Amino acid sequence: MGKIIAVTNQKGGVGKTTTSVNLAACLAVENKRILLIDLDPQGNAAMGCGVDKQEVKYSSYDLLMEDVPASATIIYQENINFSVIAGNADLTAAEIQLIHADRKELRLADALSSIKNDFDYILIDCPPSLNMLTLNAMVAADSLLIPMQCEYYALEGISALMSTLQNIQNTVNPNLHLEGILRTMFDDRNRLTKDVSEQLIRYFGDKVFKTCIPRNIRLAEAPSHGLPVINYDKSSRGTLAYIALAKEMLNKN
Ligand SMILES: Nc1ncnc2c1ncn2[C@@H]1O[C@H](COP(=O)(O)OP(=O)(O)OP(=O)(O)O)[C@@H](O)[C@H]1O
Ligand SMILES: [Mg+2]
């Protein structure tokens, strides 16, 4: 059975896209069949996988709003051995259109039902807000993976996210669970990072991934080559961290 994981945090710039692309690539290296869905109008996940978001015939907008079958929207990227559904600026319209659409929170779940079992994991890169797109991702998902930077205000953001998770569990998607919280851009020499990290573990225990993603320039460079970091610099610290994350996640599943 395919598992759908929404990579989400309403806070911007915390490493959602970097995590979606690189976890997808590292799971593919572990011989898992992977689909990455870019649900952000910024289209960064698609670009980071070498898919030109402007040139695609169909994007996740068409999947959500135009009833284009999922199979027609999937682009298999041979060099990185996983599939992508691109996101682009069209999704900005979907944020509004969804408010008045039929089955408005269920549209992504409906659209993915026909292909769910063609993959081992479907990762969804969410936009930095709790809008209708994110809600569709959370309703379609089996679990949430939450990247966060260990900063002063981060815990507040996480508690807002946890109440959204609870609301969704109590209403449309009782099976939704927390896959884990991932500490990104981690610097253990920083006192504040350490404090926030300790609080996080006190609250969430083993829901916090043991793997931390360090700050690593290769992770920031790789997208400009349209590549996950493992295909760009296979021995970088960023690569090793995302390989460790993929293995940790597979051990838990
Ligand atoms: N571990 C890291 N080390 C160094 N740079 C990183 C790391 N993780 C992410 N970055 C860089 O930080 C910026 C934000 O990361 P990313 O785009 O993954 O965040 P995001 O949560 O998807 O952002 P948004 O909310 O805008 O979608 C990017 O420029 C990315 O290259
Ligand atoms: Mg992003």
C-alpha cells in the first residue's frame, strides 16, 4: 500500500522543499517507488528535480481543478529515478477556486486514489500557509512530516499545526498521524538551537527524528542544477543527512 506523506509547516523557509526533494531522492536510492507532488505555486520542488514548471503540459493544478487523471500529470525523471507532478503559478488560482469547489477538501485525495498503489511513498511539498491547498494535502495524507528550524518562535508554529492535525483527525481524516518532526538547518553549537531542540524532545519524544539536517551549502546549491543533493555531491554532509533520514523513516514504517 502506498503511503502519502505531506511535508508541511505554515512557516516559510524552514526546509520543506529541500526535505521533499532530497528525501524523495534518497528513498528512490533505497529502491522505493516515489512520487513527489509539488503543491506550492512557487514550483520550487519541480525545478529542484529538473522539471521546468513553465513547460509542463499538466501540473498539480490540472490534477486538482481540471479533473485531469493523475497518470497524465506524472513526469518520470529517469536520471533521479522518481516521478514528479509539477507545481506552478496556476496553483495561486486554485487557492481561491477551491473555496467554492465540490468536495473542496477532498479533491487531492480523490485524484490520487487511482495511483496511490503504484508508489511506495507519495511526498507532497506544501506551500507556506494553512490554506486550501495545504488542507487538501493533509486530507489526502496518511501522515505529516514537519520540518522546523530550532528558533524561538518555532514551537508556537508547531502547536498551531498540531491543533490543525487534531481538527482533521476529528473530522475528515481520522487516520492522519504525525510521521515526525525534522530539525533542519541545525547547528548544535548554537545555545538557542539546543534549548529549543530539548523542549521539542520533551514535548514530542520519539516523534522527533533522531536525524538532524545540518546547514550545508551543497543543499542550497543543488536546486540551481535541477538536482537533488545526492545526484549533485554524493559525499556532502547534506547528502549523508538525507540518506540517514530516509533510513530512519524506513525503519519506523
Ligand atoms: N540544510 C540546509 N542547509 C543550507 N541551506 C538550506 C538547508 N535547507 C534549506 N536551505 C535553503 O534555505 C532556503 C529555504 O529552504 P526551502 O526552500 O527548502 O524551504 P521551504 O520551507 O520549502 O520554503 P517555502 O516556505 O518558501 O516553501 C532555500 O534557499 C534552501 O536552499
Ligand atoms: Mg518550499
